[in-house]
Amino acid sequence: MQKYSVLICIIISVVFLVIATLLYPGGSILDENSEGFDWSKNFFSNLFLAKALNGTENQSRIWALIGMVFNSIGYGLFFIHTSRKIPHKHTELVLISIGVVNMIFTFLIATPLHDIMVTVSSTLTMIGLFYITVFILKTKNHWLTLFCIVSLLIFYSTLYLYGAGNWGLLAVMQKVTFLCFMLLVLTIEYFTKAEDFQQTKLTE
């Protein structure tokens, strides 16, 4: 069961978030009178509101919160599991710390602390992925190296849009980043092993 814990958490998270999108009454930043959840205009954060942006009671909230719980646990476990594969104590400590702390910070994105938690959680996630990418760059897995680099560029671009307040494009890029991060996590979790990183051992 532990072997598939990350996959199970991600699947459960996605299922609950999709259910939440189906139950969302309506309203977006661009159009408060819109109906339902528009994947190109709404943000996942809209699902966490007590009242939808159109002013009605948000029935999707509880489903979205449950989804975020599993999302936080799944990605936290990913960093912890990956830390055990990399033969470098400093990196192991960093990834374990990010995994544990970010379980809390990622879930807090679904609370009124959303804005600050997006910044904190995203920063920690980027640091963790940067560490992992550095070690993957030293392996012979060239396609995964490319995947990591492209993913980091997508993540940084999305964060830039968030900081710039480009809400229209950001709504789309949020979904792209969500899917990209999920696929990258599952790829590293289930298609790499400790032996792949042995050649990357650094002086501690």
C-alpha cells in the first residue's frame, strides 16, 4: 500500500476536485453571472469559497477541501519518498523538510490565507523540484531531464502570471501546471529508483 500511496492520494484528490467543479454554482473573476465551473475562466480557489462568486451557497466547497487534503498528503509523500532515492544527506534533509512542511502549507491554500500560502507553498515546491532536477540532470535519463526543465519553465511562467495579475491567461495556465506537476510527480515516483541516482553521489 505504501508503494502506491502517492498515486492513491493523487487519484482521490483529482476525483474530489472534479466532483467539486461539477457542483460549483457559478461565477468567475471575469464574469460573476457565469454558470458552473469554466476550466478556462475559473480558478480552483473559487471552489474553496463559502459562497460562489455569483453569490449563491457553494456546495462544492466540502468536496474541494477533501480533495486538497489528499493533494497535500500525496505531494508531501512524493518529496519524502524521493529524498530516500538521492544519495546526498543535505538534499535528503531539504526534501524531507519540504515534504512535511508543505503538507500543511499546501492545504492552507484552501483557507482565507490563500494568497500568502500560494506564495510560500509554490516557493517550497520549486526549491524541492530544483534540487531533484539537479540530480536528474546528472543521470542518463535525458527524456526525464527535459521533462523536468520544461516543467520548471511552465511553473515559473505561471507564478509570473500570478504576480503580474494576468487572470485570464493564469486561469488556463493553472490547469496546465496542475496537470504537468501531477504527471512529473508520478513519473519520478514510479519510473525512477535509487540506483538511477547512485552515479550522482556528491561529497557531503
